[in-house]
Amino acid sequence: MRILHVDTGPEMRGGQYQVLLLLKCLRERGHESILLAREKSALWNAASVSGFAVEPAEVKELWRRSKDVMLVHAHDARAHTIAAMASRRKFVVSRRVAFPIGRSVASHWKYQRAARYLAVSEFVATELMAAGVRQEKIDVVYDGVELPAHAVDWSRTRPAVALDSTDPLKERSTIEEASRLAGIPVAFSSDLVNDLLRASMFVYLSATEGLGSAALVAMSMGVPVIASAVAGLTEAIAPEVSGLLVANDPPKVAEAMRRIIDEPGLGERLGAAGRERVSDLFTAGHLVERTVESYERALGS
């Protein structure tokens, strides 16, 4: 199968890491991928280094390249718009965000054009249906992560880790205040995998979340996770089993942080259960298998 992927994100965030992982997994399964990306973006550079053909994510380029592929896969909202305007083949759309969908005439036209939608969670699938997308056109395809061979050697003496994000929805001030109340230092990370190797916990707060791929990375490494009790994250994490879900309230977050440090065995138990949950539901293998199944449904429709 030959697929044209489109992603217009300027930064290497969760969605772009998922695109790159999917490209690699598809290649391992014998499928060919071409990527249209923002020129010289982090994803453009990473995909080029990994040996993929990369071209600018522009309407004229999508029109030109789509005639030579079996299917087009749009990975973000702008890519969806470009595909709706210019794709010469059927296209599918990944929907990873939990924001409500616009109800304008233009939005309705765009959302009726796709052959299928790959929703990152049941919650996002529900949002798509609320906007008028038929249920039979939606597949739930969870984010995937690569499961390390071994869990980290957990220690309560290490700092907490959180994402270094400027996104106001990521509750940085709440995390900082919770850290102060708990008396547990927090390191805000821009190199998550490396910093999680030296973490006592991962604190991931968000006002809204499609699923939470950063939390899945921490779980895969055996690092206990504290996360917001919002839709999406409540699908990723089984509360009190594979992580702790909390309100976005500094005292509540601080209480959860202290529990991981103070309750005997809790950190180890959450870490082990988190790895098991990723192994059961959120591996790269799950991601590529469900994606290819969705491609086949789109081509057969």
C-alpha cells in the first residue's frame, strides 16, 4: 500500500511523534509512505533523516502527489482542509484533539468529505458524532508508544517530572504550586524520555485531552503517573491501578504526589501496572494494526 501523509505542525509535539512512529511501523510492514510537512519543520527534518520522501504541505503538492498513491492520510486540522480541497484519492483524517468541532457550513462540508476518521479515543469519537459524522465512518485508533525492554529503576528520592510546555491548557502554574505544597521538586522537561529515566513520577495536567501520549510514554517506562481526571486521560489510565487521576487543583495534586512518595509500594505498583496497560492497549503494534484496518475500510467503502 502507498500512502500520502500530510501534517502541517510547526513543532515536534505529540501528534508529530505519532506520525513519525506510524511511518516507521508502516515501513516495517512493507507499506510505502510519502510525507507532506511544513518545510524545514522538526517533523520534516526527522522524517528526512529516517529516509522518508518529504515534500511541502501545500495544496498544489497534495494535488500532484495524490494521483500516485492509494490513499491520503491527513494528520491535523489544516491537513484535513488541504486534503478536502485537493486530494485526488480517498482520504482519512486523524482526530487527536478534544476540542468541539465547528458547526459552520464550511466545516460541515469538510467533515463530510473524508472517507473515514481515526479518533484517538472514544471521547474524541463522541465529539465527531456530535458534529454530525456518522458512527460507521469512525475508527478508534489509540496512540502508540514503543515499549522499552525494561522499566526504570524507580526511586522515591528523585524529582517529579512534568512537560515543559507553554500551552496554557497544560496547567503549569497548578503543577508548580502543587510541587511547593508537597515539598517535592519538579523538573519541567523538553527531553521527556531522558528525564523520565531519573523521575519519581510524571505529573501530566491538562484542561482538556484527546488521550495523552506523554502519559503513555511515562507508563511504558514504568514511571508512576499523576494526571488530570478529564476525558481522554480517563481512557488512558485506570484510576488507582495504572495511575492517579486528580482534579486540576494544587492541594489535590500535592496530595497525590505525597502518596507516591509516602505510601509503601505504591510507586512500584503503579509503574508496573502502567507498563502492563501500555502493553495491552497502546503499543506501536496496536497503532499500526488499527491504522491499516482503517485504511482497508476506507478503500473498500
